[in-house]
Amino acid sequence: MMRQNEPGAADIAAMDEAERAEWFYDNREQVAEESTPAVLDRVVSVRVSPGDLGMLSEAASAAGMKLSAWLRKVGLEAAATAPSAAPAAILSGDDTQQLQDSVRHIVALLQRSGIGLDPQRRQHDQPLILKRASKRRIKVDE
């Protein structure tokens, strides 16, 4: 039973991770009493590369969770915030050109800000890595 001034599911979903953790900790007895254990009787198989599996496992471990529980949590959070309309599968030639121009513009802005792409990580199965360019001091003779 929901009490007055108690946050609803949408309010809890809008909280950041620290606020949500604090709310659940503060209300753990009530949540435990009102909860019905979920029946997890379906298995979903997902193929990933060894590098991706390592990244996923590290993220789950950093969150203090088993990989299965972390994937379920992240997947459900993504599903809850996914746009209602599916994105278009095919871009027109003009849309593709506009997208390419936007990406070039963003890369140029990043470079002007001293952030460049890491040339060591350009393999197709690696995430895009940005790194701050080193600031070199140039001595000027007067």
C-alpha cells in the first residue's frame, strides 16, 4: 500500500543512483514486506566478443553484482527509457551526408578543445576512446 508523500515508480526512476540506493536502504523493511520475489524462469542468450564480455564483467563487478543480475538491471533500465518509436532503419543520402557532416563538426570541436581520438584503439570491436591531448609549452624567443 502506497503512503502519502511516498515516491512512485516514476519518482524512483528519476532519482540518480545514490538517491535511489539511499531511498531503498532507508525503506528496506517496507520494500521487503511488500515485495513478491520475481520468478526468473526464462533464459536469454546473447553473443558477445571476448573484449565485450570483459567490459561487461568488469562493469558488473564494479557495481558489486553478478553479471546476470547486472545485465538484467541495465537492460530493464534501457527498456524503460527507450523512445516509443523505433528509429528509421535506412537514412536517405541527404540524411547520411548531414550525419557525416555533424560527426566531422563534433570531431573538430573536440580537437579544438584539446580532445582527440586515441589512435591506439581503432579496432572495430573496441569502444571509441577519447583522450585529452597533451598541452605542450612552446618557448618563444623575445
